[in-house]
Amino acid sequence: MEFLRGASQYLQVKLKAPLEDWLGFDHPALVGKHVLETEGLVMLVFRPGDINEILRAVLDYRPGVQVLETGLSPSPGPLFGYRRRYSERLRVVSPGQGVEPRPGEIVIKSNLSFGSGFHPTTELSILLLEEVFRLRKVSTVFDLGTGSGILALAAVHLGAEKVLAADIDARACVEAKENVCLNRKDGQILVVSGSLDCARPAIFDLLLANLTIGTILTLAPSLPQPLRPGGLLLLSGFVEAQQNDVLRAFPQAQLLYKQSLEGWQALLLSL
């Protein structure tokens, strides 16, 4: 099945918890509970609504539960066997249920980490990545908070020679490595566990940071360090109303492009 822009309809919340802990949980917007492939993980699926209110209800039911990911999906269940087209150059496929990869597609299996390809911030990042490679030659890329590795793979697909993909979540690193191998890009993409400290200073042409607003603002003083002079910083993970907060955190930067989708924002800065 192919999903196009605007198909996202359901809020998925992935938790590190057994399903038994959630058998009694109920919410007016809840439409499903699913056990994921890996033991000890459950996904709750909700109709569109106030994400903050939904997450409060989840945390009130089980205080301290570990929320691994929240994301949007066109399906009320786990997604297997789909393809997602962003442009003529970039298409993502998740094999299964009769869906097989075609030449030129990026193969993604996203079970534990953020990066199935349906969240607006992922799409915004991919669309701005295309602008980057139209703008200039980019050889080295640092993907901070790589999740499933989808942006690292997109960067290589567009022409990057080497990508360092880092994530502080060990589960995400395992998944990203699997996806890198599925795409036979292990010679170009190195997946590591960690954060900014994984990158040497001033060696990257582009830094990708699809993160939460809090993380971006916290890391802002250090985010330029891995970039060469004149390097590019692609930021996403925040809403349009937070754009000025992000720009104020990088007073030395020049805004090259910005793009919005479903209230979310992405920025491309030159440092």
C-alpha cells in the first residue's frame, strides 16, 4: 500500500511495558493496543486529539512508564508492508504483506525508534534535505538523534559520501544499524551510541537535528561545533510558534529555507 501526504490519522504511543499492564487502560480516543515484535513493548493507538492530554492520561495511569515514541500514522495498527513517496527522488518502503522493495527505494523497518517516515517533522527534514543537495555539494553529514536511520539513509541516497548517525537510545542504534545493513550502506553510514560528543569538531558539511524543542535549545550553544565554517544546520521537531525561539538560539546563523507542515516547522541555517 502507498501512503501519500495527508494520510496520517492516528496517534501512536510506544511504551516500554508489557501489555498486561495496559489491559485495564481506557480513553475516549483509544482505538487499539498492540504488542510489538520485541518483548516488553506495547503500542497504544488513539484517534487524533490533544497529544498533551492523551500523554497525561497515559502517565496518570502508569506513573513513570517509559514513553519511547509518539508519532502519527495512517494505520491504527503496526505498519508493515507500505511505501511512502516524498518526491520523485525519495521513496521509503517497509517490506511485508506482499510489498517488496523496488530499485531506488529506501528500505526502513521501524519498530522501536522514531522514524517510520510518517511524522510531519520527518517529512519536513527530508524535503529540506533535497533543498540542501540542490544548493551545494555535501560530502559529510552528522545525523544527531538518528532514530531508525531514515534521514541518514536519505542523505546518502541524495549524494552524501559519509554519514555519522548517533542516538542516545541503544534500541534506536540497533534498529538504525539494521536499516543501514538492509540498504547495504554500512560502508557509508556509521551508527554510534551517543550525542554531540561523538563528533569531531569542524569536519561536517551538514548537521541534521530532528529533535524536541527542549533538546534543540539546550544543545544550541554546541550544535555548530561539528560543522565546518559555512556549514549547514537542518533543524526540525518544533512547531511554527517556536520558530523565533529557535532562531534566537543561533544569532550567528543565516536562515536559508523554512518549511511548515501540519503546524510543524523545519529550518535550514548556514553557520
